[in-house]
Amino acid sequence: MEYQLINNEEAKQYEFHVDGAIAKIEYIRAKDKIYLTHTEIPIGLEGKGIGTALVKKTLDDIREKDLTLIPLCPFVALFIKRNPAYKELVLKGINIA
């Protein structure tokens, strides 16, 4: 299924609105850097690939905006580890093992 990524700048989070619920990645933006701090998928939406799709679309948006990523959220870091093409977005010196 295709979900529309919403950058809710007021709430400082990327969102998918799915079946009346909100899946989100919270962030802190500082000039040309973005810190992804927390991913939250509502219980009823877990296990459906929504979190993975949300991370992918968020990282694609970060790439498009030419931001430098600091992935503080373990779920985002794991996604990048499994999808090394996104490592180029990560601030130099941060190791994603």
C-alpha cells in the first residue's frame, strides 16, 4: 500500500495517517542537520510494513532536502544498516554497525 508522507513541522514529526491512526517519526531540525529521535507505530498497525515505509519515505525526503542525518532512533539506524544506500545521509563519524 502507498502512504502519503506528511512533514508536520509544527509537531516536529513525519507522519503517515492510516485508518484513523498516526504513525510518526519525531525529529529535531537544526539548520542543515536533522535528528530522527523516535519512531512510533500504533499497535493496530504494527507488523504491516508501515514503519519501514515511513522510514524509507522520510529518508528520501531528507535526501531531497540535502540534510545531514543523525539517526538517534534505533529503528531508523537498523533500517539504514539494512539499506546501506542511505548511509550517505548520515553525519560523517557516526557509525551504524
